[in-house]
Amino acid sequence: MVGFRNLWSGWGGTVQASAHMLYTDLAAAALQPVLYEQGAARDTFEGRAAMITANATLVIRRLKHIDSARARKIAEHVNRLALDGFDAAFRELGVGDSSISRKVRKLAELHYGLGKALMEALSVPHSEIHQTVSECAKRNGISEPGREPLLAAFLLHNATCFAAAADDDVLAGKLSWQLPGQD
């Protein structure tokens, strides 16, 4: 019945396509070498996973501002793709089937915890947001010590760009990731 519901709703395929485009772009942005070279992100498996989570949080936050069933579905798919990506990354590292579910579950718990913490940090008054996001990055060990402001600048720059994007573009999977100063 689920498959039929997607056909009847008229946007089942576009939801998945949009989520896939958003996830592909957020993953590419999360893995930009310059973020790791500058220390904005830790160059470890966990650091890369945290960057996926941070970027997914920005995308999901933007989708929540649209407040439609379609946006909620896209957000669910983006989140699922992030978790599936963690599973695939563990498999690429050669983690066996017997321990992969435990490792993915642990990473999923970190994903949800960091996502929630970043959502809260992004919700503070504008005058405090850079410091709050930097502190969130520090508490969660996303950046190299002392480099948290670089990550905050990256996240806040993209959050601002995403807020300015048209809802239709976001729903179509079109968000442009940039390093601060590239626009």
C-alpha cells in the first residue's frame, strides 16, 4: 500500500530524487578537503560522520521552515540517506555483519544527539549564534581544538544562504553549498 500512496500523492518519486540530490550535495560539502586542512573538521571517521550530521542538520532545518508534508518527507529521506551512508562507510572499512549494527546504532545515536544540539544552537538570538554554534562544535568535538569558529562560520554562512533560497528550489533538491567568502 505504501507504494500506491506515493503514486497517488503525485510526488513520491520527486521526494526521493530531491532528498538524494540534497544528500549528495551535503555529503560532498562535508568532505571538502579545505575543512579538514584548516581544522574546521577533524580528519577522522567520526569527524567526517559529524560533518555529514552537521550538514544534514542544516538541510533538515531549512526543510522544517517550509512546513509541508512534502518537506517533511524529504527531510525524513535525507536523514535516512545519512544513516545509510554511515552503514555503507562501515562496510567499506571492512566491518563485518556481526558488529555493523552495533556500530551503526552508536553512530546513529551520536547523529541524533549532535543534530539536536545543533538545532538548538541555531535557534538562539542572532547576536549569540556564532558563539553558540562554536561552543556546540567544541562540546561535540567536531573541530580541531581552537578551530570551532571556522566551522561555525561555514555552517552559519550556508544556513543564511539556505534561508534565502526559494522554497521551490529547496523542495527540488537545489541548495548550493559554499565556503564563506566564495559567493
